[in-house]
Amino acid sequence: MRRRVWNIGIASALLGLGRARAAGERLTAEQVRERLAQGPADLSGHDLSDLDLSRIDFRRARLAGASLFASKLVLSRFDGADLTRVNLNGAWLMGTDFGGATLVGSSLLSVVVLGGEVKAPPNFAGADLSGARIIADFPGANLRRAKLVKANLGVNIKNQGMGQMRTDLSGADLSDADLDGADLNRSLMSFAKLVNANLRGVNFFNAKLAGADLRGADVTGADFTDAVLDGVILTDVKGRASAKGL
């Protein structure tokens, strides 16, 4: 399976993040399966990094503060699970279901969604990603009704290594999502669906929004400075007068 090619600086940074968050007990894939088979498992704070945990049902598990750094989670189910402050940096998320999961404050840097037999993007419908740090490719992903309040999906231009990467939400469905105060600077959002989304105070600086559908969205106080807005649908948009650069 083909991995994303990272530059050395990015790979080293992610490796450091993964190890720094793995302070709990180190488990094997077999131990994880055994605990889940016994009933609702509490895997909070445990180190589950670099494991193949594909096609596993985590729906009733608690994983707050755990490390899933670089683990394979292909077609696994986390819908409704507690993934608060979880490290998902470098994880393989093809077809992974996070519908309704709690991912508050979690980190999803350079996750892998391309390559291999499974082509489906991860599902985040109804998930709570408030305060999450995300730099990833999620084209066509389902984020309907997701909560991304104050989530950081933008480029940190001061970090030149990470500045070479940006979040790709091209064609993603963020209808009815809550992005109040989120940072989406320089993100790729061409033809994204943002119908009835809460975009109050969102930072869209230099974002690529060509063809995006913002019908009925609330853009009060949002910043569209230098954003690419060719063909953007703005029917019934709320708060347009207070949006900057729109």
C-alpha cells in the first residue's frame, strides 16, 4: 500500500508527536481485540500506535488520550466512541467510520486516505471535532452536521515544514456543520458543500472555494480575504454585510 511521501522534517515532527502522546500502557493488536471482545473497553491513554487495527469495532470503546499514531484503521468503526484528545497523526483512515464520535482536541496530521483496495473516504458525519488540529486530505468526505468549533485546519505559515501541506476538503459535504471560529486559511475547498453551515468568524484567508455551495450559510464575521470565490453559490447567505472580503 502506497504511503504519502513526507519530507524528513514533517515525518520527524509527527513521530515526535506520536511518541510524546504514548504515555500509557503499550498494547498489541491482539490485546486490543481481546479487551473489546470482553465488553465496552476503556483504552484511555494507552499506546496503540503502529498497529494494524483494521476492520475492528470500537463503537462502545473509550479511547480518550490514546495514541493511534500511524496505525491502520481501515474500515474500522468508531461511530459514537470517545476519542477526546486522541493522536491520529499518520493513521490510515480509508473507509473508517467516525460518525457521531467525540474527537474534541484530537490531532489528525497527515493521515493516509489514498492507496490500497479501499477507496472510500472516512466518515465524520455528526462527529465533534471541536478544537481539533487537522492537516489532511479529505476530498469528498462526509462531514454533515459535524461540529468543528474553533478547529484548526489551516496552514501554520510560521512552520515552514507544515506550511507545505494544507487541508483538502474539495467536494466534501459540510452541510449543517458548525464551524464557528474555525481556522481554514489556505485550505482547498473547491466545490465543497456548506449549505446551512455555521461559518461565523471562520478564517477563510486565501482558501480555494471555487464552486463551493454556501446556500443559507451564516458567514457573520467570516474573513474571505484573498480567497478564490469563482462560482461560489451565495443564495440566502446570512451576515454577508459583516463578512470581510466577500
